[in-house]
Amino acid sequence: MPAGVRTLILHKIDGLAENPLAVHPQVRKLVDRPEYRLRVGDWRVLFALHHHVLIIEILRIGPRGGVYS
């Protein structure tokens, strides 16, 4: 992963962590799966949100084509 992309992804995750329950236009709940995805350009961050303790668990980061398998 290029350094610029890594920095941008970390910035987006930090923004999500500030208020995970707010509406984020690049976050979607995955269909028929318990995870969410954060879109960062052509990259996806799959994560689980544990509402009872407000923890964001990053499950996988990868290019949009193969990150879901």
C-alpha cells in the first residue's frame, strides 16, 4: 500500500473513531453480513462496530475488488 494511501486511511479511521455513531457518507452496512465498510478511494476498510462499548474493530483493509472474500 502506498504511504499516501496509508496516511489517508488512518485519517479516515481516526475520523470514524471520533464519533462512530454519526452519519458517515462513506460508511455502509454490508448486506447479509454483520460488518460495515468504509470507502477510501479504491480501498475498503471492513470493520465491526461493537455498540455496547463503542469499539471499532478493523477486520481487513484492501483494494475494493478482493477485500470482501
